[in-house]
Amino acid sequence: MKKNKIVLIVVIAIIAIAAIALFSGCFYEVAEDEYACVVRFSKIVEVTDTAGLYFKTPFIDSVKKYPKEILLYDINPSDVITKDKKSMTVDSYVLWQISDPLTFVKTLGTIGEAETRLDVLAYNATKNKMGTLEQNDIINLDPPSDRNDIYAEIFENVRDSAAEYGIKVIDVKIKRFDLPEMNEDAVYERMISERNQMASKYTAEGELEAAKIINEVDKEYNTIISNAKVEAEMIVAEGEAEYMKILSEAYEDADKLEFYSFIRGLEALEGSMTGQKTIILSQDSSIAKLLLGNFSIETDE
């Protein structure tokens, strides 16, 4: 009797465990940041992208989950050849996410396989674009924004090719272009030479422009000086003419002549007395006549 009870307990425990296992195998949970694909006999029978608890057939259905978020794939550096047959090393990365989980599972199946395919797509797009450009078009001192068209074309090619795998490519960025070590010195020397030539050109243009400005200033200066001299000579001539006119008017008659002689005599006397203590004059001198009172001015009354 005791043995039968033990057997009954064991059977009940086995049934309970089986029931729990069966119950737990009937449901699966989907998080906010993932897709869930229900697989039955190697075929996808259901795709769920909404968070929640869902039912599946136990022991028959399996669930594969894939991330919804944007993923970063850092591509290994690879060598490409430019149009002018020069080697360059390109280091880039891809931002991507699964947009169609059903297509993704059918064509790729795993994240690792997706990264491998993105690696190939990015390399081919970069290689093809670099093959249309010369090294000078890529490595130069132009603003980085000038190369945005190159990056945009590579991105578009990768995006369009990846769409057939249920992948949405968000962006493709080239982190850097590297030169093989054997070519670096030659490229740097070429760039330095080009910049020196450009500097020499700007210097020559500046000197030429400076010479033009100096010539213009000298020409204007000489013109101003010449005009000023002509104007000065005209003023002097006018002054002399006015002076001769005044003299002519002063000698018109005897009265004016005598008065003019008297004034000139006073001016001469004033000039002679400056700083002098003794003056020797002849009797016929107009100054002596002034001093002796013999200088007379006749006026009409």
C-alpha cells in the first residue's frame, strides 16, 4: 500500500512537470526593441513586431528574434585603386537596421551574415566610385564638405543594394582615406609643392597690383604738382601785373609821384633806423630831406 502511494506521487509529479513544460512552451514574449519570427518545420509562419505575449504550438514552433534598433557595423579597412592607378586604404562604417524581418530571415538569416553582405556591398560601392576619381580629387586641402557628393553616391548604392535583403541602410560614412606608407612622402611633397606654387602666384599678383597702384598714385601726384605750379605761376603773374598797375597809377601825375616818393622815403627811413645808432646820408637823399624838413608835398587846395 505504501509502495502504491509512492508510485502515484511520482506519476503526479511527472504529469505536473509535463503540464508546466507544455504550458510554458505555448507562449513567447516579444520586447519593444525586437522582431519575433515563428518558425514551423523550417518555414516562417508568423512575424510579430509588436511587444506582448503570444501563443505558439509547443514542441513544433520555434521563435527567432531580431533587433529593431539601428546597428553599427565597423567595416575593416580595405584597399581600393583610383582612376590614376594609385592605391588607397579606405576605413568606413555602416548604420543599418532590419526593415523587413521576413525577407531578412529568408535571404540572410543572421546578423553575422548581414554584416558580411554589407561589407561586400560597401566595398564594391567604394571601389567603383574611387575608380572614377583621381587621387588629387580625394586628397587635397579643399573643405571636407566638397567631398559630400562622393559619400552620398556610395551611400545610395549601398542603400539600394541592401534593400533586397530586408535591410534599411541609414548611412555610410568614410572615416578616413589612408595612403600606403610608401606613397605618403611623395604625396605630401606634391601637395607642398602645389601650395608653394600657389603662394608664389598670389605673391606675384600682389606685387603687380601694388606696382599698378604706385604708378597711379605717382601719376596723380605729378599731375597735382604740375597743376599747382601752373596755378602758382598764374597767381605770381597776376600779382606782378597788379603791382605794375599800382606803380603805373602812382606815377600818373607829379602829386602822386611826390607822395609816393615821400611814403617810400618814410619806409626806407624806418628800415634804416632799425638797430642803428648812426646814419650817414647825403643832402640830396630823400631821407635827409625828411629829417631836415626840406621834403615837401604839394597838394591842390
